[in-house]
Amino acid sequence: MHGEYKVPGGKLVVVDLEEQDGRIAGFRLAGDFFLEPDDALGTIDAAVDGLPVTATAAEIGEAIKRALPQDAVLLGFTPESVGVAIRRALQHASSFSDYEWTIIDDEPRLPIVHVALDEVLTEAVGAGSRGPTLRFWNLAGPAVYLGSFQSYRNEVDPENAERHGIPVIRRITGGGAMFSEPDNAITYSLYVPGDLVQGMSFQDSYAFLDAWVIEALKGLGIDAYYAPLNDITSARGKIGGAAQKRLASGAVLHHATMSYDIDADKMTEVLRIGREKLSDKGTTSAKKRVDPLKSQTGMPKAEVQEALKGTFRRLYGGTEGALTEAELAEAEERIRSKFATEEWLHRVP
């Protein structure tokens, strides 16, 4: 069995192994990482041999830590990352390069359509009617997007939202509320088979699925990195956040929104939680907390988005695609039957 895991912000971990009587056998570790002393590689191999095939990534990591000498230095990888690669090998996980990717730079649509499309396209990947897809949202209007499990009354100031003409929508993923208007944020969705994140914890999968974004931002001169669980950030502040939904079919929706040029004062008028976070930090101006891509790159939003697409293509390939009429029609039906209903919006009052 063969498994690979590219450590977000680090190096590639490659493992080869066999399964014998419920145990790992013939284990060999390789990769482009750095490891001292030189014979520590054999120590890791010996520590993994004989472990049960049911061992978690964390348990494998602990076994490696116990075996390594105190002066061992691991650069670009960790004992736990070896465990992730092993779990992926045992569970026959796939990699980005195993798929033919479709990239959709979508036309401007109302936010509620984008939310409905996320559900429709994830289900399509799970059913096999659509291959793995990267879709960039483009907005035809503003919105507040509530996480699936957030309380409406705790998060939203409905009077201010109505005054500003900002609809409130509930998405299918967890996480916190987002506020966006046309051209002030970059949002993308990945619709992928569950095999792509097989053997990973939720935390590992977030960083793994956004690793290409971190590389793209670094290429634009931003010292970007991933902050667990789901934040894309830099030394100058948070840039964006991600959220996920895993369907029973095995398909995974992973989407992220990155700030480009957000009206932070308006955001804190329509989101109650924004005021509380500012108060907790003793901050009086929302603008001190927003560090958008515009200020860090000096580039138009469209150019930043093109750079993101270019990085994805360079790493994993991908051809330009479009939504089908059937997918758009199904999204409209989901809006009518679910996303535009009071029952869905106020599912958590």
C-alpha cells in the first residue's frame, strides 16, 4: 500500500507498507523533508512496523515520538503527519492529481443561489454525475451567511440588515457568520470525493484542502499560513475562513471566503457577534481588525482571483467548465423548498 500526504506549509511525506495479520509490516518512510540524525529514518520505520492497522494517526505519531531520540530534529513534517500518510495508505485515499478537475469562474448570481448550488453540486459529486470541481463565486448582491448551527437572533441585527438591504441566508456548513458584498470578498467552493480526505481528521483536512491557496498567496507576496481550525491568516491579520460539510454519500463541500475590501463598519452593524468580538479585544474601530487582500497585494480583485486559479491549475491541472441547466434548475428548486423558507432560516432561532 502506498500513501502520500503533503504537509500544509511543509514537505511531502510518502509511505509504503503491507498489512499482515492486522498489523503494519514492511513499513518504509520517504519524502523531501529534513531529518537528523540520519539513522532516525530507520528508527521511525521500526517504530511503525507491528502497529495495528486500526491505529489512529495520533497513536502512530505517539509511537514514533517515543522511539525517536531526544535530539532528533524533524523539519517540514511531524510524527503525526506520518500517521496521516499511513491512514491514507490503509484506506486507499486519493490525491488531487488523481482527478480531472473542472474549474468554474461563475457568473454573478444572487447569494442565495450560490448557497443552493453548494448543496446541489456536492450531491452531484457524491452521485457521480459531476467530477471534482473548484467553483469561484461572483456575487450579484450582498448577504449575511449564517453557519448551519448558529442562532439567528444571537448573530444578526435584523433592523440594520433590513436598513442596509442585506438579506440573511443560512448555509449548509457549520462555522461562523460571513458578511460580503459584490467585489469585497473572494469565495470559492471545492466539491470533492471523500477519498481525497480519507484518513485525515477534520483539522488536517481543512489545511490540506486549502494548501494551494496558501501557496498562491505566498506567490503574491503575502506571508500566509493556516491557523487551526479553519483560518487563512498572515502576520498582518486574518484573511479568511473556511467551512465544510460531509454528505452521507462521502462527498465533501469545502468552501472559504477571503476578505478583499470589506466595509467593516457595516459588517459590525448587521452582525451582533462582530461587536462582541471587538469589545472583548478592547477595539473601538472595526477597521483595525480587517486586513483585506487589497491592502496586502495592491492588486485588483479580479487579478487576485486569476492568480488563485493559476496556482490551482499549475499544481493539479483543471479545465474551464460551467454549470448545467439541470444543476441551475435544481438550485432554484432548493431555494423554493429550503433556502428561502423561514423554517430553514430560523432553524436555530
